[in-house]
Amino acid sequence: MKKVLTYGTFDLLHFGHINLLQRARELGDHLTVALSSDEFNAIKNKKAYHSYENRKAILESIRYVDAVIPETEWDQKIRDVLYHDIDIFVMGDDWKGHFDFLKDYCKVIYLPRTVGVSTTKIKRDLLTVSNA
């Protein structure tokens, strides 16, 4: 069985997220998503609209996702790859090069982002609409 791992906050779920999850799952037989905890998001100076528990429930309901684990610190990636016996680590290409250190443990693939959609853009667009 070929196992794939990706990481993210997955807040304000949109088509770009679904596209990434689908393409990641197509690379293997099992997709694990490491989901940023609320506490870890605070360390990253990010604030998710939905709680960790709600984001986890949403991800678990997506057919491409086989397992969801918590992301609680930057340095857990090597441990996660080894513990979960991961063959392929996948991230969006906006992270290109950041995780090349994992190539010693598994294959690393950076997938192209879905053009025209991002959580940041959605938040910006909503703010513009509410201020109009």
C-alpha cells in the first residue's frame, strides 16, 4: 500500500482544497492529512474560523481522506513520515523547496495550486463585500 501525507489548516474549505486532496490521494492508496491544531495556528499567527474539531470532522467526511492527525509543531514531519510509514509527502507548490529535507525519508511532491482560489483571497473578498 502506498501512503501519502499532506499538511494544512483547511479552514474555509474550497475547491482548491478539494482539488489538492483529490490529486494527493490519486498518488497512492491512503491519504493522511495532518491538520494544524488551533494552538499551532496561534504559534503561526493564524486564526482559523472553524475549530480544529470542526475542521477535522469536515476533512473526515471527504472521500479522498483516509485519516486525519493533528499537526502541533513544525518539527513533527519526520516523525509523522516514519511513524505512519509514508511513501509520498505532498504540499502545494507555494511551499516548493521548504520540505526537501524529507526526501531522505520519502518522495516529496509539490502540486500546482488551483488558480484563482485561496483562503486568503476568500477572506479578502468577504472583507471587501462587507465594507462596501
